[in-house]
Amino acid sequence: MSLPSTSWLACACLLWAAATTAQPRPQREKKERQATLLRGPAEPVPQVRVGANVLTSLFFNAPLSSAQVEGRERFTRLDVGERALYLEPALELASTERLALHLTFADGREAVLLLVSHPSEVDTRVDFTLPERSAETCERELATTLAHCEAQRRELEDLQARNAEASPGLLALADSLDEDIQRENLEVRDTPAMLHLVQGMTYRLRGWVVLTVHVQNTGKAPWTPVRAQLTPAAPGVRVRVVFPSQAALAPGAQASVAIELKLPAPGALHEPGAKHELALCDSTEARCLLFSSLALDERRPARP
């Protein structure tokens, strides 16, 4: 039996190669169209047909704030303009893939698009229309905005009130109170909490009692005065610590602290004339500077 000739084998190979070579993908038709965003919840999510190395431009009738797409690394371009979005995939999407494109608009509205692949069409431009807002929607958003503004106004008033309330303690620490303000010296002493009261003063103003203390940390651990408490409690009296340096008091160091007691309206003290103990403590309440026999009523002791 004779072997086939060399020329016959060459022809057979060429025919086989031609038959097995993949057919080129047909050229997809480029489309420009219009669509609507933010439709009813029962309607399907809008789709945009994209293709590898094809620039797709999306335009909107409302300003954009941001855009995020799944698989961002698969896109050579994703640019957000004021009212437009430009995207270009580097690779083809599989026929079953759906990449979510999340859009946020400047007015707070959000929308989602699905990026898909189509065998014969690709979108080069899509003009999306967001529906006009209804009067009911605008009224709801206006009510929400007004409520937010009102909350901010109250917060600002509270902040201003707290700042105003801090002024007696700061003035006392700066020795800037009027000379006719009643002053009483505090007893200089040590405490079991390893705190030494170097000097102190009690000021009595209309509606306020303010203590200023210059304290030395005689212990081996840092100490930070952050809390003051009355015993027994005095309903209606607000107690606040004013510690300008705010840094922990190192062993051996000294610092000045003020304690403000905001009194209720005259005659509104729950127990007029009662004596209280005032404790100035750290956050753990393990180390406290104590002041006993403190009266809160408006009576002023006679000047020496």
C-alpha cells in the first residue's frame, strides 16, 4: 500500500485548519437611546449594554454626586461628570454577567443600573430621565430638613448655654471676678488619696457656688480630675468640673481646677441650709479630693 503524497497531506492540513478556525464575532450595532430611571419598584432594573473597548456615555437630567461599579478593575475608564458618566470595559462580560452600577445624585436620590453584554448591540449613548418630584415628596423632604435644622438650632443653643455656664469657673480661675463677690478660703490639707490641697477658694455669686482649688498630686500615679459629686444629692443643682489643662496631673505636679455648682431659682433648693460633701474625683472615683460642710443656699456669710 502506497503512502499519500506530501502535497496531499499539506492540502488536508489546510482544509482542517480552515474548518476549525473560530469564526470572527459579528460587528455589534452601536445604539443611542433614551430610558427612565427611578421607576416603580415592580418594574425591572434598567440595563446598559456594554462591550470591550467601547466607550459608553450615560447622561442624566440631574447632577450626579458619585458612581460605584462592581468589578471596577475590569474597566479602563469610569469618569463621573456633573450630569454624565463615561465607562469603558477592558474585557467582555460573560453572557450571564450582571454588574451593578450604583448612582447617587446631588439631591440625595439613588439608583441602580445593570451593565450587561449583548451579542449584537452595544450602547454608546443612553440619555436617562429622572422623574420630577411630586409635591408630596417635596413636602416630606422639606419637613425632614426643617426638623434637622431645628435639632441643630437646639444643639447650638445648648452649646452656647454650656459655654456661658463655664464662664464663672474660668473667671474665678483667672481671678477676674468682681471684688465684691463673696470669697471664703478653703482649708489647706492632705488627703488619703495622695492629693494635697495647696490653696482653695469658695465664691458665692447669684445663682452659683464656685470652688477653685490648686492641687498637687502627691501619689505615684497620674491623676485627672473629671467628676464632681454632691452628697447628699441636691435636686436641681448642676455640678461641673472646669479643668483647663485637661492633661493628666503627673506625680508631684500641680494644677488649678474649678468646680461650678449651678443653683436652681431662689427658694427652689430642696433642703435649704443643708450641709453637703463635695468630692472631686478621677474617672474611677478611687482618688478624690473631699470638701465637707458645704452650704448651697443664697445666704452670704459676713465679711471678716
